[in-house]
Amino acid sequence: MPAASVASKIRKTSRLLNQFPLRGRIVPELGDDEIRERFVYSYRLIYRVRDQSVLIVAVILSGIAPMGPPYDRLMRPPKTNF
């Protein structure tokens, strides 16, 4: 599969999440109903749903668990500077 086709499908899937944010399954390793995933070819599109807004937090190759320092930082809500 050409990389451009994979990227296009990931973008299309992420746009659909705005309309159907709960369509993806809960990420089993995390067990948090705000963290969900959709599969796009052999990639996992991991996203957070909060107040009907969607934030893509990772796109990783299937079979890779979203754990450890790189993913821990992504899974936390962003800090606000007010």
C-alpha cells in the first residue's frame, strides 16, 4: 500500500470521528472510555473524546501497545496557561 494512500485514509477516518466520536472501540490496554481507537490498514488511530471534541493522540503500527513515557505524555490532557 503506498504511503500516500495510507495517509489519505487516516485523514478521512479522522474527519469522520468528528461526526461519530464514539464509533471507535475503547483501547483495551488503557480501559479509559475517553481513549478510543480506529484501525486504518495496519495502523491504530488513537484518539481522546471529551465533551464531543476529538483529539488525535497517536497513530501507531498495530501490535504496539500505547504504553511508556512517549504515550503517557500524549494521553494526558493538555495543560492550559490561564
